[in-house]
Amino acid sequence: MKPKTAAYTILFSIIFLISCGQGKDSSDMNIIFLHHSTGRTIWDGGNSPSKITKFAGRFSTRLESILNTNAKLRKLFQAYNKEHNTNYSIKEKFFPKPAPYGWNNFPYDYYNIWVKNAGDKPYMEEPTLEMLTKNYKVIIFKHCYPASNILPDLDKTDINSDIKTISNYKLQYSALRDKLHEFPETKFILFTGAAQLESVISEEEALRAKEFFGWVTDQWDLPGDNIFIWDFYSLQTEGGIYFKDEYAKSPEDSHPNNEFAGRVVSLLFNRIIDVIENDGEGTQLTGKEI
């Protein structure tokens, strides 16, 4: 058997065995984490995936996720389940996929997929809330850091526009909040948008980002509902307007480095557990204990 054929055979065998095993699992609480690259870094928590996991990712992102047993957020849940006799299950998923919708997860895109094109069928192969809420009791979602490249407001505000302005964002977020409220049995955890390094974003854009993310935590987020915030932005900036250089992957790369990811993933975990068990009353928005 040729090496390439053998590799495919092994991978498909693994997929089959894992799929069979997963079908037998049951959970007290199914959780899904929707993300892209920054989210994957937080998911891993500074732990590098194994070589076989990286190899599997060349064929299937789903298989890569299943095999990535080294991911710190997953390990934190496993340890918690063992200590507290719970059975919480967390999975990750790239949302949206690179194709056919495109690698965009900005306010417009959540509005477009979940509000404008809501329903029981996927929109451009992406699951709607009607679909996700049938399988998951906690849905965690976020934006990639280009969401902070916010332009000056235009003369016209348009909820159906993908132009990144504060006014458009606010319309899309308000519609999204109303939609999330239609699923009161599901808890939603939203990251505040990610900051960028001073070297790669203008001061004007960074100030607009701080203004909008502040509006999300101070006004958009309502007490007593099913929507909760994890204030990732505050952890990145520590009161400033830029992602702190020492927390970034490189001087020009606004992805978190492993050290920062390894520290804040524990805060994300704290926040998720607190939302599940105490409706978020026991932690600050950053995940630090009150």
C-alpha cells in the first residue's frame, strides 16, 4: 500500500471509530465554541497540537478538533468533570468556514447568518441558531481582530451593510440580541472584540473600537437575560486602546502568544462554568472571581 493511501486509510478509520464512540456519549451540558484563529489559540491555551493532530487538519478541521486532546480548555473541563462529578462537554468549530460563506465573523456576518437568514436550514452551509440551539445549551462566539478596524460613521446607517462603522455595528448587535432572546433555554457567551497592536492599527480606529466594545459591556449587555460577556478586550489592553506588545505573537501579529493564551484560557473557563452554574454572578466579565 502506498504511504499516501495508507495515511488516508488510517484517517478514515480514526474518523469512523471516533464517530461511533461519540454517538454513545451523553452530556449534562453540551457547549460549542465558535471561533477562528484567535479563538483556536485561546482554545489550545498555549499547548501545541501534536504532529498527528496537525496532519489530520490537512484533511479535516473536524477531525483535527477531535484529535486535539492537548487543548487546554478541553483539559480544564475534563479535570472539572472528574473533580465535581459533572459531565460537561465542550466542542469547537470554525464559524464561518473559509468557503462558501467566507472567513468573516464580524457583527454583520452574525446578523446575516443568524438573523437575516434565520431558519431550520443552513445558510451557505453555516448553521443557524435554530439548528445550533437544538444541540447546544451554551454557545460561545467571537469576532476576529479586524472587527476593530472601525471606520468613521457614514451619513447613512444600514443594518444590511458590511461596512464597519459603530452605527452599523450597533444596529446589527441590537438585532442579534433580539434574536438570541428567542432562545431563552440557551445561554450565549460573547467575547468582546479583540484589540490590535499599536503597530498595525490607527489611533482613530483603536479609539472607535474601545468606544464600541465599551458600549457592548455597558449598554448592550442587559442584566437577567441569557446573554453573557467575556471581556477579552480588557484582558488584552488592560485599560489602554491597544493589544499589549508583550501579549502578542510578534510585534506585527495581533494573535495572542502562548503565554497570554495559557493565562486567559483559565479565566474563560471560570466564566463559562460560572455562567452555567450561577448565571455569571460569581465572576467579573473577565472571568476573575468577584
